[in-house]
Amino acid sequence: MIIMGDEEVIIDENGHTDDEYEVLVKALGAYNQGATKFNNSLSWSEILTDSKTMEDAKLVKAIRYGLDILKDIEKPNGVRTDHGIRLPLRTYIWEGGVYSSFKFNESGELILDENGAPTVHPQAGKKWCFVYGEEHWITGLKYDDVKKQSKAHASGYPKSEDTDYRVGCS
């Protein structure tokens, strides 16, 4: 799901096709850093979630450039240039998976009721989703880490330091 204005679309494993905004932000980055970094093989959401993106300094610089023009983001050194259009940062809702049929403890062991039967998960069979978007990317938070933490919360055994990024899928 994309949250920007009144448009909402859940993004699943089949990916997402760039809309006008996403084409524009890629074009701004391409203009500044070279079109080869923003070819049409990856959508904007795929670029933000690709684990290799943050390893490519030129691509990171180009993405930050495009976002800065559209949103006037804060620079890594804390400076704002006050020149951007100030559009809201785009947030995406990702389909994460389906809740399991049973409840588990923090160690991943099945929780049994007083009769020794597995405890049914109250959300069993329902989809769970999580949020990851431009704001997360700007702060250096990786998509894979957000998904992993959300999955741990959905499974019922997160680490104490894990943040729950889950949101409703509807």
C-alpha cells in the first residue's frame, strides 16, 4: 500500500509499477548522477528495498538528491537547504505473510493450553503487513531488517530490542 494523499495500494511479492511521482524522483536522481543507476529494470520501491542499494554510494547520493528536491530532506550533517518542494515522504505498506495457526513463546516453542492442546493464534490465517518507506530508507534502516522484525512480532517471539513495524493490511 502506498500512503501519499488518498492513494493506497498494498505491495505484494509481485512488485509495484512506478507511478508519475516515482518516475519523477528517479528522473531527478538520474539527471544528477547518471541514468545508468535508474534504468527501468527496478521500480522505485524495489530500489529502496534492494539490499544492494545502500552499498552503492553513488546510488545513495542520487536517491538522496531526488528526495531532497521533492521533499527538502535533512542532510546527513543535519543541514536543511530549504529549497525542496516539501512533498510528504512516501510510505509503503508491504504484505509480510500470514499469521500461523498456533501461538508460540519467545523461544519459538508451541504454547499449549491446560489440556496440552496447541493454543490457537487469534489472527490465524489472516495476512499481516508492515510499513517501510522513504523515511525509513533515509535514516539508514534496511527493508530486510524491518521485515525480519515484523515477522518476529507476527510469530510472537520478537527480541526485546525489535521494533514492531506491522500495520493493518486493509
